[in-house]
Amino acid sequence: MLYIRSLGHYINRDFMKSMNDVCQCLVDAPGFWQGWYLRRTLLNRTETDALLGALFFYAANAAVPAIMKARSLRET
């Protein structure tokens, strides 16, 4: 559900809500994260925004270790 909602926000050019949904997806189900598939889906839908889409999801991929570290620190 978060994947679909994030995709909808991205297509509507509401990048902050889209990033929040992606981060929530990472927190709730880190095993679900398939950044390359999500990125490819978005780039197919928004070919003119390919660079922006790539930068957006490279940033999301960079955020994964920080989110996982914060989550593990909270659990200890």
C-alpha cells in the first residue's frame, strides 16, 4: 500500500510525501525494499523526469543504512 501511495505522490510531483512514504516502507518492512524495481517503475512512467527520479531513489538508497541504524538503536 505504501508503495502505491508513494508512486502516486511522486507522479503528482509531491516529492516530500513520496519520500516520507518510501522511508515509512523501509521502517515497516526493510525486506520489502526493492529500490531498483521501484525506480524502474517510476522512470517508465515519467521518462522526462528520469534524472530527478534517479536522484530521488539514490537518496532513498543512501537513507536505508541511517534508518536501519536508528531503528536498531531504538530497540536496544
